[in-house]
Amino acid sequence: MTKKIYTQFFLLIFLIIILLFLFFKYFKKSDLESEIKKEFKPQAANESMIEDLTYFSIDKQGNEYKIEAKKGNIDKSNPDIIYLENVEAIIQLQKSNVILIRSKFAKYNTKNYDTLFNEAVSVNYNEHLLKSEFLDLSFEKNLVSIYDDVRYLSGISSLSADKAEIDILNKKTKIFMNDPNQKVLINSSSKNGNN
């Protein structure tokens, strides 16, 4: 009987040692990580303020996305979200020209790169200029949504609408009004003066 008790006691001690080993190896934060956190000291005035920041990413297809801002403030409840000021984004899609987006403010997700631009948003693409109050860029949905006072200018034509949606992959665009009884306003003029 005592042999059986000793065997069970030995197995219990062995199990505890394995569990402690696994805990310290996988669940305890390393000393190096703790030291890095101690060395990083945010600004005293606003602990989450970052100045002159740049994020750059390249996806599997080789498309590049770069976003720069004069200031950024990390969301304390979700550190993956950064609120940006004076924002400029450059998108270089494969086999396409550069798209430049500017706005006064943006909400940027560092995990999936989705960005909500707002206030004085402008989009430049070749000779095309789009202006609005909001632009929602979603890489997860491959969709750009532009809304609130959308204005499009290109050489001899202009357009006013409530919302525009652009599929990033196939570059199909939908332009529409929120109220189905209203119509999208399109102005076009000929360069020679004949309409």
C-alpha cells in the first residue's frame, strides 16, 4: 500500500513541476519585455501623444499603404486605435497610379490598417480630385466609402452627391444620394465653349 502512495505522490510532484515549468515559460512576461516598458516613458503632458508619426505596410499583392500625421493620440481603451491630426496617406496599388488622401483628422487601426478620415478630406488620383467630410478606407472589405458633401472635380466636369463607394480590387464606383428622390448633380462643360 505504501508503494502505491509513494508512486501517486511522485506523479503529483512531477505534474506540479511540469505545470510550473509551462507557466513560467509561456505565461509569465519576460524580464526583457518588462525592462523595455520601463525604459519607454511617454510625454508627461499627455501620456499617449505621439508626434510626427509614420506607418507603412505592404500587403501580399505588393500594394503599399503609408500614413503620416503631425500628431497621434493612442486610444487608452484600445491601444490598436490611434487618433491622428493633419493626416496624409499614400496608397500605391499594383499597376495603378498613386492615390493621395489628406484630412485634418483620422482614426487609424494599427492591426488591420482601416482608417476613417474626417474633416476637409481630399483625394487626389491623376487629374481627379474628390472632396468630402468623411472617407472610410477598409482594407478588410476592400472598400472606400466617401460621404457627407461629396464633390468630384476633373478637368471639365464636376459632380455633387451624398455618398460614393469604390471597390479597391476591381475599381468599380457607385455614386448615390441618401434620399432616393434626389439626384446626383453632374456639371460638364466643353473646353471649346460649346455645350
